[in-house]
Amino acid sequence: MGNFPDYEYIRWDRLESFLRKSIPSIPDEEMQIKKFSEGYSNLTYLITIGSWEGVLRRPPFGEIPPRAHDMYREYKILSKVHPVFPLAPNPYVYSEGQDIMERHFYIMEKKEGIVVDEHIPDSLGSSEEVGPILSKSLINTLIQMQSIDYQKADLTDIGKPDRYLERQVNGWIKRYERSKTEEIPHVKELEKWFLKNMPHSTESTIVHNDFKLNNLVLDEHNPGVVNGVLDWELSTIGDPLTDVGSTVAYWGQSEDPDLGIHIVTNQPGFYSRREFVEEYAKQSKRDVSNIKYYVSFGFYKLAVILQQIYHRWVKGEVRDDRFKDLNVAVANLMEMAQLTKSNRIL
């Protein structure tokens, strides 16, 4: 286990025993573990036992905010979404952790393919070649997910669509207030604008809440084919344009300042943010006349997510020095939200 604090452990031998009891089809061979690259959220490990593969999902080590990183909720959501949207991984088994690790976790299906995160794999070709394909594929997959009849799929219990946007805006403003470490110009003005100019939601769908390029698993031979959609922890039922706004905020361009996230869409060939919105409107037939509100709010939410992490770093709750300059990205994201509000981004 090494010289880690008491909470930074996973007893892999006990995990293996748990898996063999829970999943009888696992081969009688040695277990191999590989940690996937981690962002700012949950920890993910590939478990390989002979020809069997599974993915372990658990909350990060250390202190975490109340109600955050709810693996049981994600497990339940996948149990209902997978049958109607097979791009969502099939969840195999859930555990409260107990003597295996200090946190609850679950094991799910491994989706085969490539994840485009920090760079475009050489096998996919140049950004000029693959950029338009990935842009269109992501938009079509988002629309496909939003077309699921969540009531028929028995997903009504994962969210409350009534006044969803109002709760989102008020909730994220409170999160920012609780985690603020320094004053950033125009943020109060921006928050007042969100509250005063809230669009009236006319439709409710599944909202993934983290729908971005590096949460798609792409076919390694045909990047236009999506084999999986990952990270369903934040999924709910609400206004579909909130997902569009968040996705467009993650969709970086070459002239952007530091936004604190991995971006490949700033390379030649990828749609611009404006082209993204136009293609989404064309394919979904949805009214996007208020899209600047949703994209501005998308930048704001991303700023708050990074601010919460930075706040934990300032307090010493996390020790990772990747986080020490996140305040710069937070300020830049708030500026992007303000520019979007002023019609200078889309």
C-alpha cells in the first residue's frame, strides 16, 4: 500500500475476491490494474482478468463536498439508461466499499475504442481530416441521447424538470459564493443577468451535464462511430439546451485564453463554436435563439467547478500542484461568460 494516508488505499486482493464472488464468469487468471489518466473528478481504473475487462469508478481520495461524487446514483442511472441508450456503459456491480476501500464504488463495462483528450491519436489522421467528423459525430450523439423518452425508460426519478433551470442557476451561484477565494470583476453583474434573463424552458430531456469530447469513446477504425458515452454521475432531467451550453463552453477555439482544461478542438478542421450551434440547431430542429444565455452559463459553471477545486487546494485539502494556477483559468472563464453575454463569442 505504500506510505499513503489511511484514506488513500484500495485493497486490490479484497477487490478481486469481491469480483469473483459477484461475477461468476471471470476467468481464473491473474488480475491486472491500470489507472486511467484522471482529470479533476472521479478515479477510474481498468481491471483485466484474462479475457475479462471491467472499469472501476470511485470518488477521489481525500475530503470531498457533501453529495458530490455519488457513485450509487451513477450506478442506478446507468442501470436504467443502458437498456435504452447502449452507448452508456453496462454497470455490473456496486459496493459500499467497506473493507475494500474507504469509499463506495462500482464496476462497469469497458467500452472499446479511443478517447480523444490531450491530443488526436495519429491513427485518426490530421485535425483537418478528423475535426469535421468528430464535430458532427459529437453533435449527433448528443441529439440521439436527448431523443430518449425518459418517461418510458423509467428515468423520472433521476431529476425534477419543473423549474430545472432556475434551480441550476441559483445552485451554481451559491456554490461559487461558498468557494470564492478572490474577487473577480463583473461576476456579480453576470449573476444578476442570469437571474433576470432566464429563458422559459419548453422541453425536458435527459441532461448528461458533462457531455464533452473526452467523454466519448470513438471507434479506432472509424472516428465517425461513437462506441460509448462516459461519466453519467451528474445526469438528470431538464432543459436540453443546458447540455448544449456546457458542451460549447468546453469546445475551445485557438484564440481562447487558458481555460484550465484539455482542449483539442482549437485545431484546424474542428467546428467553431458558432458552427457547432448552427449544426446543432439544424439537426435537432430546436430553437436556439437564447443560446448565448446557455453558453454563458456553461462558462460560468465550468469556472465554478474549477473554483471549487482551487478552493480545496488553497485550504490544503488537496496537495496536487496542478491546481495552483486554476484561479487564472477561473478568471478567464468568467470573462468568457461575460463576452458571451455581450454577443462577442458566438
